[in-house]
Amino acid sequence: MVYSRTYRPKAPLSQFVEVIWVGSSVNLEINASHFAPMFTELIFNYGDTFKVEGQHVETYDHNNIQYLISGLKTRPFRTRVSGRYQTVGFILKPFCYGFLKRNLDATLLMELGEIIGNSLTVSSALNLEALEGPLYTLFKEFRLDEDVQRFDRFVSNQVLGKGLMNAFGNTLAITQKSFIQKFKKDYLLTPNTYVKLKLINTSIQRLETSRFGSLTELALDAGFYDQSHFIRNFKKFCGCSPKQYRSPSLG
């Protein structure tokens, strides 16, 4: 049996953290593939084996606590869990990986890990709301670049497709090259790759939850130019075709 609970933090922490979650089990075995995440994740593992295998993963160990930071990925990745499962995680905004990688204060991270660990020792019913203050100390000095913020809002409010970067570039007071460098500093992806990741993420959600008449319909609905553009990018990000993703037995 797996115990799990989630909590959505309030401002100002909600600028950086979408969800706080906790999971536990006496014994758990997981070996799962994942695709096109649109978030960064900070994980504290107090159990046995917990691994995230793929791009943009940083792992640290201190005093029997394992710390993992997992960022955006353009290729499939795996989660492996084995044995006693006792984990607390934070689903962060996409830009947080670059910031944490550049500015991570190991002392603050370890202090937060020990606060969580001590709370788990006292009670299995961890007070997730009480973690907001200590967690905010990791991010309180961070300021996302104004142009990068505008781009994130821009791609959230536009139909994603051809000419998007040129349209946004016309609003910039700096060169596109300078903007791309600023964007990669926090997201570790180029703006174009980030947009493709959003499109793939949208198409995966629709493959899993929606009915559609054809792949062409799905491709256009998700924001791709045509079916071949969709399939080519889907294979690149997910390692399989959309049909294989929906029916793994075909792979």
C-alpha cells in the first residue's frame, strides 16, 4: 500500500513551487518511463533506492538523505524505486533547474532535508504547509529575467507554430542571440526547443485523454504544422511514434 498526499503552496512560494508531495510505502517497486515533463523537480529521498535516469539530473547524498534535482528533458527518462519508499518532492516551475544548478546553497538544501527528515521521524503525517518557509529560503534571492518572463507568458497566450520566435523577437530590445543565451541560463533549452517540448507535452495529454479522428487532426490541434512534423518531433522527444506510445505492444 502506498500513502501519498499533495499540497499547493501559497504566495510567495507559489512563484516557484507548483506542488509539494509526499509518498511512502513499506515496500515499493517501480521501473517506469516518462516523457516531455514541463516542470523541474526537487526530491528528498529517505528510503532505499530512488533513481531518476536521464538528462538534467543532479544527485547528492548527505547523512543518509538523497537529494535529486531533475530538469526539463527532450528525451525519455526513467524512474526506478526499490524497497522502502519514503520521499518528499517539490514540483517546481521549469526555470528553477538552471537557477538551482547555478546557485544551489548546499547548506540550505541539507538544512531543509534535515527539517523534513526530523518531521517524518516525529510523525508520518508530515505538515506540508509548514515546509513553505524553509523552502522559500532556497528561492528568495532569485529574479527571473523580465524578457524570459515575457516569453513564457507569450507562448502561453499564443497559438504555437511557425514564426513564433520571429514574432516575439520583434518585441525585444536586445538581439535574439542575446535572448536565447539568457533563456538557456535558466531553462537549459533554447526557446525553440522549449516550445517544441510544450507541443509534445500537449500532444501526449491528448493521446492519453482525448478522442481524435486522425493523427493529422491531433497534430494540428496540438500546434504542429502537419502530421509529418508532429511524428518526427514526437519520435525525437519520446523515442517512439504516437501510435506506439498509445499502443506499446506495437513497438
